[in-house]
Amino acid sequence: MKQLAKAIISVMKEVKGMEKNSRVGAGTRAAYDGTKDSDVKEAFNNALSKNGLAMIPISIEDEIKIDRWEEENTYSGKTTLKQKQSVFTKVKTKYLLLHESGESIEVAGYGHGVDAQDKGAGKATTYALKNALLYTFLTPVGKIDDSDTTHSAQIETPTDNKKWLTESQLNATLKGTKDQANKVLIAYKMKKVYKDQIVNKFNLK
């Protein structure tokens, strides 16, 4: 596949790197710098077409997990329970990197996304394609990732964006499994009496 290889190398020479020019999220801990999907597609669309290459999606394997819970909502002194949900979508994708000569190779991608409604799949497939392009052509993005320079033990786990566990969520947790209880302890802030009930119920440490 000499022509395909030559075209891939040409794209690597042309797309030298991408900048993290987009701020995602809010706050000092939850927000992070990212690369816009439109910038990635524009750069590779130009480079791929110039070198006789096309990227065609041929397979998507998805996995969806929906979590639902209730949150206390206080307005004008009155507290009500509001239904909430989070849709987590994970995808494994395959693309055909096709050269105008007819030579081709399969390229894999992975992405995941979280949304309260129906945008999780779009986020996941967008990340999968973006990651496939960046990794296939070994394109550096912004500064060196924290994982390259910082040990995981040095990274503080964010806690300021955790929701408080409600009484109804506590009751649902006590009726669930040990694995679910562990996830609740990690994901929520809670009163000590709630935590003690969960720990004692499932004999957790």
C-alpha cells in the first residue's frame, strides 16, 4: 500500500499540531481546555482531500447507561423533589481510510459522552472521530497532558460539584446492591448519618 502510506505521511507533515483553544465547562476544577471539533475537521478535511484520502464510518458499537434520581428543590420556602437523569453513551467506532488509488485501511476510534437528554450519542461519536483522526496521524494537541507529567496520586479528586444525597436516594440505595452503594458513596455528598447507614448496611469500609 505504497500510495496510501505516502498520502498518510503527507497528511502528518501538513497537520503539525492542534491548539486547545476552547474552554469546556465552568469553574476552576470542572472546566478544561479542549480542541474544537470544527477546527479538527477543517484541518483534516483540507489535508485529506489534498492528498486523495477519505475517511468513511463503517461500524459503530454503542453502550448506553441511564441513571435516574431525585433532587430536592427549594423555592419560596417549599421543598419538592425533582426528577433528574443522566445518559452515558460509550461508542467504539471503525472507519475506512480510503485512498483514491483504491488502497485502504481500517481505523478505530473510541468516545463517550454524558447528557441529560438525547445528545450523549452525538457527543460520543464526535469524540470518537476526533480521537481517531488525531491518533491515526499522531497529531499533538496543545500542551503535554497532565498524565505525562503528574502522578495520579497527586491529582485531587473534584468534590465541589457533587450533589447532596436526598432521603429518597438513601432509601433507594439501601434497597440496592453493594456495588451500587459504593458508587453512591463516591458520587454524592451526604450527611454522616446517611453514610453510616449505607456503610453499616453493606459492611463497607
